[in-house]
Amino acid sequence: MKRFLPVDQVARDSRFRWVRDSERAQDPRESDVLGNGNYQRAGRFSPASEEAPERTRRLMHGIFMGEVQALEGAGRTCFDFDTGDGADQAPYALKLDMARQCWDESRHVEISVKLAAWMGTEIGEFGEGRGLYEAACNRDPALRLTAVNRGIEGLAIDVFATMRKFGIEAGDPVLTFCEDWMLADEVTHVKMGSDWLRRLTADDPERRERALEFQRLVDKIFSRAGRGDSAEDARQYRRLAGFTDEDIDEAHQDLSPEEERAFRRKMTADARAVPA
Ligand SMILES: [Fe+2]
Ligand SMILES: [Fe+2]
């Protein structure tokens, strides 16, 4: 098996179609939530609104694809690196955490498939963005976990917390419990991202500084969703996941659209450098 598998070579059957973000924005079904460049940052919607069922189906399909890629990313981290304490290696204890994460993400994929059936969604009905997998191609395991676990899964916490509330308001116990169960695991996954950055760089101040710089940018991109009426929830879950109040406040300083675009490219640069 090949190490550092390119993003276009992940295993998918004919139901799935990979779409770039620019292409997704052209899909009229998706354009309303893609105005801000990130479907997970969709504006709040109420169970009473006419578009709520459709938007919920689409958002949950996006989450389902994220679960598949989170499983692939954690599995790749066990396989892509030799076991050890070097800068380009992954310690055995990290691989055990990633193996546990694979177990959780497999369960989330199963939950998401059942939830899709409950909501009347076909698998593959919406295109698949692969941003999470791209972030999971980073050559440095510390940065890989910072981007995927702390950043993208941190944002997933916001989505699960919001949709759990939405399920309660809508009187939908299936949606509510699915979100609640996935949320409980994601807090642990985000904490792994916060903890491993420190553990991997404990004896290397230069690597620590580079990783913290990367973490500050990741936080600014992915930690802003907890604004508005779910802000206090988001803050609470992030504290459980290893964020300090200082981290949370700093993350709420906006990046300009150019800065954000440039950093997203930087975050997934290793994915573009993987040989075919
Ligand atoms: Fe998950
Ligand atoms: Fe996760």
C-alpha cells in the first residue's frame, strides 16, 4: 500500500463525485450556504423555515462525507509515518489514538448513513468536497492533527451542537440523538489535536513555535462559527477540548478574505505535492 495517498486516489464507488469548492458554489442547491466559502459555516436556520428540511439534508450529507474522510485521515496517520519520535515520525501512542479515532469515525459513518435514510437522502446525492482529506495529507503529524482535529473537527463540534439544538426544537429525536452521540466523540478528537501538538514539540522549541503559529491560523479559520446564539456552547465545548479562553478570544479576530484564502492554500499545500 502506498504512503501519502493523493486526494484523487481515495476509494469511492460510482455514487460519489468529487467537486472542488469553486464548482460546488455553482450548484444552485448549495449556493446559499456557500456564500461564505464554507458549508459548515452555514447561517443559522430555524425548524420553522420552509427551507429547513432541505438545508438539513444537505448539511448532514456534507458531515457524512467529512466522517468518511476523517476515518481515512486518521487511518493514514497510522500508516503514512514510521513509528518513532522523530519530526517525520509518529509515536506509537499517537497511532493508538488515531486507531481509536478510526473506530469512532466508522461509527459516525454508520450513524450518518442511518440518519440520511431517516431524512430521505441518497448517498452521493450531493457532491463531495475533499478539504478534510487534503488537510490530512500534511507531512508533519503535528500540523496534520492541528488542521484536522483541532481545526476542522472543532468546527464540526459547532455544527453538531447547533444541529442537536435544532433537532430538539424540531421535535426530531433521531436527529437529536445522532448529533449528541457524534458530538461526545468529537470533543475527544479535538482534544487529541490540542494535546499532540504540545507533546510532539515538547523538546524542540523551534518546531513548537512553527506549530503554534500554524495553530493560531487554523484557529482563526475554524473557530469563528461559535458566534451568535450558540457562542456560549461553542466556548464550553472548546474548553473541554483543550482550548484556553485566550485561544478562543484570539481566534475570534477576523482574517481578511485574502488572508483566509492564502492560509487555506497553505494548509492543503502538501496534498498538492503528493506524487501521483
Ligand atoms: Fe466524526
Ligand atoms: Fe472526529
